Amino acid sequence: MLTAIGETLLAQIGNPTPETPPLADKIMTMVRWLTWFAILSGILAIIFAGGKFAWEKWTGGAMTSPKMIAGAMVGGVIATSAGTIMNALVAA
């Protein structure tokens, strides 16, 4: 397409229609599995730390398990809200 003498439009890009990327369904399945794994591992960490807390209380050992419980809870909150956090960051 010529707009004036000596000026040439080299490429014209149309408005493409959005398409799903290849393997999108498999990637979403993997993300769902990883989400379930993160939630399950957090629950198991809280159960383990609770058992360790009871054992330390029973035997009178050093109390390190409250840190484990707090860490598991903070990690669980971050893991389950990761999607919301990413949506907020990308939209900004």
C-alpha cells in the first residue's frame, strides 16, 4: 500500500483472534495437581508439627515446633493465595 510518493507500508498486522496455546489443557492439569500437592503438603506439615509439639510438651524437650506450625500456616496462606496475588500483580 502506498501512502505517498516514496513511502511504503512494509507490513500490516491485522487484529488476530485469540487462540489457546498448545498443550494448555495439560499445563492447567499440572498446575491443578501442583496446587493440590501444595495444600496437602501444608496440611501434613501442620499435622507433623502438631504431633512434634505434643511430643516436646510430653518429654519436656526444646520447643521448636511452634515455629514449624507458624511456618506451615504462612506457607499455606501464600500457596493458596498465589493465584490471587499474581492476578493483582499482572493487572496492575
